[in-house]
Amino acid sequence: MDWMRRPPPEPPPRAGFRISPLSRDELYAFVDAYTKDYGITQSSPREERFFCSSIPPWFAASAHRVTIGVELPIDHSTTHEEELIQEKRRVSEEALALHSHRSWILATDGGVDVPKSAGVGILLPSLNSSEIIEKASINCGTRPCSYRTESRALLLALEKLIIPRIQHRHKTPLVVTDSQSLLAALNKGPLSQTDWTEDQIWQRLLTLTCAGWSVHLQFCYGHCGVHANELADQYATQTMETGQYTEQGIAPIWHTDLLTCFTTQLTNKWRSTIRQDTHRYLLCGKRPSDLSGKDLITQEVLHRQELVHLARARCGESELWGRLYWAVRDCTNQCRFCNISPEQSAYMRSNNDPTAPGTDAFPPSAREEDVSPVRRRTVTRRRKEKCPYCDSTLTGFSNLVSHCRSFHPEHPPPLPELKCDFCDMVFPTRRSTAQHRSRCAHNPDATRHRNRSARRRSLLPQDQPASTSTPIGPQEALHHLLLECPGTLAVRQRLGIAQDLRHGKFSQWQSSHSRKLLSLLDQFSSALRWQCIARHAGKSGKHKKSIF
């Protein structure tokens, strides 16, 4: 029989096998296209890949001789800018004064002024001394982040300013830096590092401790008048202006900085395609986010809770509508929840949308899960399948296969191949046949199916309808959506959300995957989906607008 002569399925690939999506030449061409403006080429040095720590566990036995001061708590009740700077300087100098007895003061700093950068270190005899014993600097490239310049500065300072003095009788250096994130990373310990540079820093520190040194790394706030940090900052600025570095060459590129370069280029290219006449652009503003504290549509001053909801809407995580504005494209510049045209309402009712206004069988806020199982079964559109071995008719291909295996085990189960009802084309599966049938040129209802399928509508900005500048009805401003719109209020009331937006009483919404949140998102998205479809299919194509 035909099904018995079929070859066995192809075995899976060997362990560790991975298909490369791009050849090496194509990958280099892609990298060059996005990095040529920053002076990064194939020959540019790259930071070594980090697989595991190069420090053996027994070598880290003296790590206790390295102490790190990461936290510097300040009085957060201080709001005035000058008072805040003075508070930062006070706590920084108090923390450094505890280690003023140490023999060496090593101040490091990193500077970035694209396309210039520098990582510098200076060696001082004391905390308040202006005499620089020795200094070192290195070019960190054209696209480094601040964190990487700070880490390269510390590594360079240890290599060039401290390690050569390892035989000196004074063995108590104090390292001063304004990079709290770097010290937090080093504070994880020598055996827990995940990047090559931090691993090399710990190697230098352990080399010193094995020779009897005791090293303390202390964080201080930057740009607040701390003497040692200000000297390092001035040297970094001077080095970037003159371009004169003590070290030849450029520091290896960090893989994270390279990925950031790609992300920036691709993001800028994507942002250039965003339409600025859409509702989302009007509501959320352009990036970086507007911090004026006003509604960008009505120019009204927003209170604290409205600002919180606006910030959540910008990142698509609002507890009121979640990722709604990322998924729904078509809308008018009026509020879609409380301004539904008669054409939209009629079209929604014609498609058995339970959220359509005026539906007799179900209230406006009903969802599919509120419909009885009997009713839900009657609206299914699964294909009727006739058994080839008896007169039974079953719903769905899976039921047909189960029937044949149970009642006709002597016969092979039917194949999933199916011929289109309107043409002679044969497809390997039922699903592919159904997808073709909804678009088949010989299907008289193909146009209707194409309009009803929200999944197939293009979501690209250039394919969206142009928006109108004439306001119609209440504007879909943030204050209206949160406090005034009866449509959103009715849905929240039906779901039992007792809230006071002005006081932020939303404790039951803290979970981003809560049952009520998902129900609310399903409610909103289903209602707006039919509105968007109706707007495409309705005869009156006026007053169209997209929120993206």
C-alpha cells in the first residue's frame, strides 16, 4: 500500500549542529555597513570572548585583602540642586577620609564625547595633593559606553601605575572612582565575573594581594568637588581635546558596545519611517520622552498618577490597556471607545461580535468566555469531514482520524492532503488549504474573507490610511481615557476593578500576567479589532486615523 512504502522520516541532526544563517562574508558586509561611519572595520581589535574565569580558585584565597566601598547613602529629602551637590561631596569626602592614611591615591575616570573617548588614571601622594606622580591614558574608540571607559581606565591604571611598584615598601593603595556600576560588578568576586576586562582587573588585584598589598576601591560621587576625582576628570577632558594618549593604539572593542552601535543604527532607521500624524505619536510624543508634565494633545497639566500611566503607555505596559497601542493601528482621532459610527456597529453585529453595541444576545462587554459552550460550538467553522469507509460525517480532520483508527483499524488513516473547493490545486494540509481557500480567485467570498482577516492587514506605517486633522467628538487624550470615557469605565466596572486613579489604588494590578489584566486586554483588543475592520469595510471611509 502507498502509505506503507513511504520512507521513514529524516533523522535529526547530530548534537551541536547549527545552521549558520549568514556566511562570513555576508556577516562582515553587514557589520561594515553599520560601523563604517564610526571608524570600526574588520581589522579593528575586538575584546576577547569570555568563556570562563582565568583565575584558579586557589589563587583567589587572598581576595579578602581587596575591599570595595560601593554604597554612599545620601539624604534623599534634599531637592535643591546646590544642596544636593554639597550633600554628595560631604558623604564622598567622609568615606575617603577613612582611608586617608593609605600610601598611594589612584584616581581613575572615563570620558566619552562621541566620537572621542578616553580612560585615564593618575597617581597622587595624598587625597588633597595636586601633585601628580604619574598618569596614564588610553583611547577607548569612537563608540564606547561610559561603563567600558571606566573599566578600561581602572585596568590601565593598575597595569601602568601600580603593578610596576609591586616591590615598593608602601603597599596600601586607595583607588578612587565615580563608577558605582563598575565597583558593583567587581564586588561580586574574582570567580563570578562575566566579562574579560573585569576578569583582568581582578587578576591584577590578586597579583598585588599575593605580594602583600592591601587595596581598597572607593566610590565617590562625580562632579561634586571631590579633589582626586576632579583632577582625573580634568585630565580625561584634556586628553580628549588634545588627542594625546600615553598608550599607543585603541582599546579593544567591547562586544556590547558593538551591539549597541547596531541597535542605534537600526533604531534610527526605523524611527525615520514612523508617521508623526498618528494618535500614538500625539499621545506619547517622540523619543526621548517628553518630560514637561503636560498632556501633549490638550496641553493640560497632568497630575502624578496620570504621569505614571502615561509613562506605562509609552512602554506598552499600562494596567488599563497593556500593549493595546502596539497592536491596534487604525483609529480615528476621536475616542474609539465612546464614538462608534452606525456603520461600525452594524458591521460588528453582522460578524457576531459580542462586544458590538446594540447586540441583543450579549451585553456590550461580553467576551467569548461568557458565551455558553453550546453557543460557542454553534459558531465554530470547522470543516465537515466524511469518512471514506462508512457514512459517518465528522467535524474536523482530527476527529476523522480518530474515528478511522477506532472503527476502521484495518484501513490506513486518511491523508491530510486536500483539494481546494473552487479550483484544482491540492495542498498538503487542511490548514494550508483553508488559507488558500479564503484567498482563492474562484471563491466568490474571497474579498469578504480578506477584509475580515485582521491578521493579513499590513501593519507597516506606509500602508496605513492617512489621518484627518479635524477633531470629531472627545479627543482620545490620556485624561479622557483614564477618567471620562464611559466605554473604558464600563469594561473596568464589569471586571470588578475598584479603582481610584487619582490615588493609584491598583494593588490587584501589580502582576503583569494577572487574570483580570488579561481579561481586560482581551476585552479592549477584541472591541477595537472589529472597529478597525469595520472602518476598512464600511462605505464611509472618512475620518480615518492611525495611532502609530
